[in-house]
Amino acid sequence: MKTNNNHWYIVGAGAIGCLWAYALKKAGQDVTFILKEHSLESGIESAPQQRSLSLLDINSDNNDHSIHVDIVKPSNLAKNKTVIEHCIIATKAYDANAALQSIVPALSLSATVLSLCNGMGMHKTMHQQLQKHSDKIQFLLGITSDGALLHQPFKLSHTGIGHTFIGHYLKQEHTNTFLPPHFYLQHTLLDNIHSALWQKMLVNCVINPLTLIHQCKNGELFANTAHIHQIKALCEELSDIINSAIVN
């Protein structure tokens, strides 16, 4: 089957997956979601199902911007003789390896696969899966500070303008430009994404538990001197752990 370099497949329809689908569609790309069998409506056979994806603009009176995307089952990729050139894995970290395994046979031998999963520890196994399929696949990791809230399936708000850092899983590999020219989400390609991943994990390890313990929003932590002392202590402890992990 002839490949389409303007067609993106996204595994996972959470807030970030939907946000990227919207941005890619606005940049003139075709977008298809690959979702688990039980996530799809009954009655879907081999043909993709089309759904409306809405982005609610909180800064505009005309605040409902809708696009159309396709949805397909993983089991129908082979039936449809699908060849995937661009794929985004946007599942929970604990689902990432199973999600990738379900679509690997459909990947082209020179595909680009971007993991936007929020977490660490699963990338090595994902890379091994891809290498077994083809050593020419470009495996990229991404972390984002974009804020997105999913109100209901395929209906979301872009709640905060952030930045996405993307880099090759293998540090020695240069990351090639792969996003379309008019992709509006802010992003930077890095030659060493792993440093940024560690920094993101450190922030999450500090902010997430403290906001839960103190029942406050992220920014409110810095308004209390006692909280700042806790933040500094956690950062010092986590820095020691990260430095030890990097050395070993």
C-alpha cells in the first residue's frame, strides 16, 4: 500500500493526544486515532469511524473549534493494509509498551515514532520493540508543559500555552525535523532529551505530592515559606538520586 507522509496515527485519546491531533489537523495533516477495542463504539468494522474533535477556546467568544478525525481498531490495521509513517504514542506510561506492540507490524521500516507519555522507565523496552521491527525507525521522546483538559471524549480545552521538547532516544543521534511547517504548538528539537526528562520528573516529584499534602494549586506552594523549605529539601534529595542514577 502507498504510504502517506501527511498522515499521522495517534495511539491514545487523552488530553495531550487530542491536543496534538487538533494541532496536526490545523497544519493540514490527516489524523487517525488508534484506540483499544473496548474504547470504540459498537458496530465499527474494518472501515475507520469518523468523529468530531472540539477544542474549546477559553479566550474567545466563538469558543468551539471542531475538526474531524478518524478512529480505527488496532486489529484492523492489517486488514486495511495500513502503513504508518508517523505515529504518536500518547497513552499512560504503564500502557505504552502494549500500545506500541499493537501497532508495530503496521509501521513502515523508516517510520518516526514519538512518545509523549508522561513518565520514565518504559522507553528502553519500546526502543527494543522498534529495533526488532527495523533499525531505521526514528524513535523520539517528548515532554510538554502545554496544559490541556479533556472535558469529555474528544472535547478539550487548551488551558495553558507551554512548550514541548523533543529528542532522539539515542543520545548520539541527531533529531531530524519531522513536524509540518504550520504546526502551531511551540516546540524545540534537542540532541539530548534525557536531561530534560530527568528535570521534568524532578518537578513532578516535588510539585505533585506537595500540592496534594497541602491541598493547594501549583503556584500557591511558593507563597508559603514553610513550603519553600520543603521544596528545597526535596530538590536536594532528588538531585542526589538523579546524579547517582546517571553515574550508574
